[in-house]
Amino acid sequence: MKTTKLFASMFMAMAVAFSACTNVNDPDEDSNEETVIYSENFGTTLTATKPDAGWPTTSDYTEYIKEGKGSSAVVYSSEGGIVSFRGNQPSTGYTGASGSANAMAAAGGASLIIKNIATCGAKNLVLSFGSIVVSDTLAVSYRISGTTEWVPVVYSKDVSGWGLVENLKITLPTGTNTINLKFTAAKTQYGTRFDDIKIITKDAVSQPVVDTDNGTVSNATEISIAEVRALNTDAAKVTAVTIPDEKKIVGIVVSDGVNLNTDTRNLQMVSLDNSAGIMVRFDGVHSFSLGDKVEIVVSGQSLEFYKKLLQINNVPLSNATKISSANTVTPTTATIAQISANMDVYESRLVKIENTNITNASNTYSGSSTINDGTGNMTLYTRSQATFAATSLPLNAQNITAFVTRYDDTKQVSIRNLNDVVSGNPNAPALQITSANSASVNVNEQFSHTFVTQEANLTGTTVITCANLPSWLSIDGKTISGTAPTAEGSFVLNIVATNGSVTANQTFTIAVKIPTAAGANLLLNGSFEDFTGAVPTSWNIGISPNNLPVEKITTEAQNGNNAVKIAGDANGRCDLRQVVSGIEAGKTYVVSFWYKANTKTASSSGIRIWSSFTKGGTSLSATGAVWASALQPTATYEVVTGWTKYEVEVVAPSDADGFNFEIRATKSNYGTIDNCSLVMK
């Protein structure tokens, strides 16, 4: 009897001990069960038809399917180039192929980064994914959060076409809570596709813990932004210097990427007290937001000038880490005279300029406006891509918050968004002509234009007058009308709006023209047969900021005797452009050119068209425009040796009266082009 009880007690003790060893909360113990830590098939709703706005990229894609025990905090980003999601070549042919959407990393080393995968206590992970390329053209690596080293995941796939890569083992050190994954396209490829990413474990798992990459991840010594600026004080603003090793900076982001009044690779940041600022240009599109506190390792980076603006250039995205969000910066109040006289002190800082009037011929923010606070004038620059570029300028004096920049010898400021413009004296009377400042009419046709005005704190009736009104026009209220003359010409009218003692002026231009015949090339010297010195006649060369010499090619032109080679150097792109007037709203135009012998280096788009419709000489915003994907495409051109034609059809928007035909050779790239054409269909 005692023996039986003793045996029973021992059996119970062993059972308890065995139960303790297989507790699912013990991350060090293996289990026969398979747990999915993370999986992603990028959704199943994309079709083979390209969306009107182009294939979505990491920042705007909404169909991620994040599953698995450690996936709840996962976020996606890209670096080194564009990563898009496409439905025109679905994954197939392997077990678990989800079809429909898949990720495509573009040429030039573009990477998809999957952040914040919680390991749930597991040390032994197994990775699998579908790929359409061989292993030499798609690199895979992982990084433990809080560290800077990407660890390669070695695998072999020697057959192109969709296939499953599986059983890739990742062994993590004890205490690892979170990892990041990176898929990188080889620099020699047009692009690589992958799909159906999955991480599993047979380790016992615990609850997920997410260690984001907040906080310091570098052992570099912090150097202030002011100290960085002091490393390059070249008065001519042409010299580049290398920042010493083991240095990093910390600052607050004062540019607003969401509202697009800054390039997607640029970041304007200031010290925590706003006593110094600097422009940082990354090697890819960054995801930092206004108010983020950011740490950037700047060891060995180039501190140089772009159009005389000091910047840290081509910084790897992996060198930057967000520490916190929603930080505020108090702008420094200064007058335009103070800023102009001390540009090196105020450059890249956030300033507040009070009681400032804003004027622009287009009466919108787009382009270069003039601001005046009574102490002097300065340029307020707004990119045409900014979300508020087409917004009408305010009538009254404004308090403006902006960061200080420069473009060669032009001293300028840029606002981040419309919250940066606040009325300085809301009760002051003001009058403004807000309608377009130009129009066109065919010869011998009826013309009519009504001026639109805005009044603030005015009670009278606004009257339009013109001291130099042509004889073929008359004024009725706010409308001018008449029959255009029989010959082409340009008429510049000095329009005055008057309400009581308050006036507003506008220079209004009417172009009288002979209608364009369908099929005629609107570009002059589109085949480059004529040259004026080193530049094709009727063309301009834009430099941003440098270029190799434009080269006249006299052998193997696509048609005729000549072609043109354009090239960007290591510091920037080269643009070949021609401005065309007389575009008719609503008409369809065919835009084309031929190219060959082009390059496409890492993190670059090679050569491409970058054209736009214009109004009054100012480019219309491409944001949301139906013509944007055709005239400013995100897709890059394949490298070709023989002549290849690029051709698209676009409809001129209702407010267009001109066209900017432009082809770019991006940084360190070149291409030969010929027979450019802009034809009304």
C-alpha cells in the first residue's frame, strides 16, 4: 500500500515537472506546433490593369495583409528607389501562391523594408517567400531592432520565373524581441518581384514585445548642427568637405513631406532650440514627418552646397532613426532685412516674419511670390507639386512662419503648409484681382473675359478700368469683350480695380494667334538640325546644379543629320527644354521623342520625360492631374542601344495655355535623343 502511494506521488511529481517544461510561455523550449510569426501576401484586389494614378507605392498602398502572432505592429517603407505593388504579373506555380498583387523593387538597389516584426520570444525562425528572379538579383537580410547591422540571409534560386524559396533559417540571440526584414533588388536588374512572405517558428512562443527603433542606435559622438555648419564656411559656396568619422546629429524636422513643398528625399531640420538648421538629402525617399525628432549618423558624409544652400548630401536612409514624434519648434521672429543681411545665420532655420504682404502674378502660391514686411523684399517659393500651390493668395498682411533657403543668389523662404500663414491685421481693407492674368483668342474671333475680384472689409462696388484698352475691346462692368483683329499679336493691358480709395492692379496679356493646324509639330527645331553655338537652336539647357557639356551627335541620328546627347554629372541632372505657347484647352496632344544609348545608375531614373502644361508661363501642378503619369512618369526607361520611341497622348486641362517640353538626364546618367514632337491630334 505504501509502495503504491509512493509510486503515485512520484508519477504526479514527474507529471508536474513535465508540464512545467512544456509551458507555452517558456520561449526557450521547442514545441511540435508551428506558429506563424508573420505573413504577407500584399492583398488580392489589384488587377492586371494599371490604375490611372500608376501602381501604388509603399506609402500609399492600402491592401497589406499582415497576419501572424508578431505582425500587429508591422509597418512598411522603402529606400534606394521605388517599391510598388502590381497586379499585372501575379505569383503562381508554387504551393501557397496568392496571385494578384506582389511587390516590385525597382532598379538601382530599391529595397522593401518590413519593420517591427515581433519574435514572440522565439529564437529559431524559418523564412519563406515567392520570387520571380534568381537569387543573384534579390538580396534578403534582417536586422535586430536597436542595432544598425543588416545580416544577409543566404539562399539559392537558380531558375527565373515564379518559385518558392523556403526553409531559410534565422537564429537570433536570446532576448531579441523585434526584427526588421529587407528585400533588395540587384542594381543591374530592371526590377524584382516577390510575394507571399512568411516567418514561422516551432519554438514555444510568448506574447509579442515590440522594440521599435526609437532611441540611439549609434555609438557615434553627437555634434551640434551649428558645429556641422562650421565645418564648411566656403564664402564662394562651391567647396565640398567630408564630415569626420563617428559623428551624428540630432534635430527636429521642420519640413512637411505630407504637403509636398519639399522634395521627397530632402529633410529640413533644426536644433532643438532652433539656433541652427541644415538641409539633409537622403539617397532615397524618407518617411519622416513634421515634428519628428531624428538622429542621423553623418560620419564620412559630404557637406556641400546645392545652389549655394548648405546640405549634407546623399545620406543613406539607414543612417537615420526617429527618436520621437509631435515635437514643436518655436520660430525665431525676424524681419526680411535682418534675414537678408545675415543669411548664413538664418539659413535652414524656422523663422516668423510679421505683417507681410504676398504678391504673385498668378495670385496663387505656386512658384516665386514676393513678400514685403516694410523692411525689404524676399522670395516666398512654393513648389508646383505642393498641395496648396493653386490656393489663392491672402488679401491682407500676414504673419508667415517658414524655413529659410536660397537658390543661388535668390534669398527665399518656404512655408510648410497653409497653417504657416496667419492674418496679421484681419480688419484692414484689401482688394485683389484673382482671375487669370492671360488669355488667348484666334484671329477674327469673338473674345470675352470677366475679371474676378476679392474684397475684404470693403462695402462699395468694385469697378474695372483700363487706360490702354485696345480699340477692338470694350468694358462692361468687369468684362472686356470684342472681335480679335485679323493679324497675330500680343496685347498687354494695365487693368485697375477700384473700390473707394482702395485699388488693385493686374497686367493682363491677350495673345491673338492663327489656329494651329492639326498634325503640325509645335516644337521648333525638334530634330536638332540647327545649333546656336553648343546648344540646339530654340532649346534651353537647364542645370541642376551641374551638367556635362551638351554634345552634338552627327552620326547615326534617328532621322536627319543631328541628334543630342545630354548628361548629368555626379552633383545633379541636366534638362533639355522648350516652352510652347498657344496650347488649346480640351484638345488632345501627342508627345513623343526618340532615345538610345541611355544609362540608368543605382538610385536613379536614367533619362526621362518631365514635362507639364502651363498657365501664364507657370507649370500647372501635376498632383492629381490626369496627365501626370504620362508627362512625369514614375516608371524608368529600360537601357537600350537602338533608337526607341516614347509616345503618349494627353488632353490639355481647362486652364492650360502653354506647354513645357522637358527631358532630363538624372544624376550621373546620360542618353542620346532625337526628333522631339508635340502635335495636336
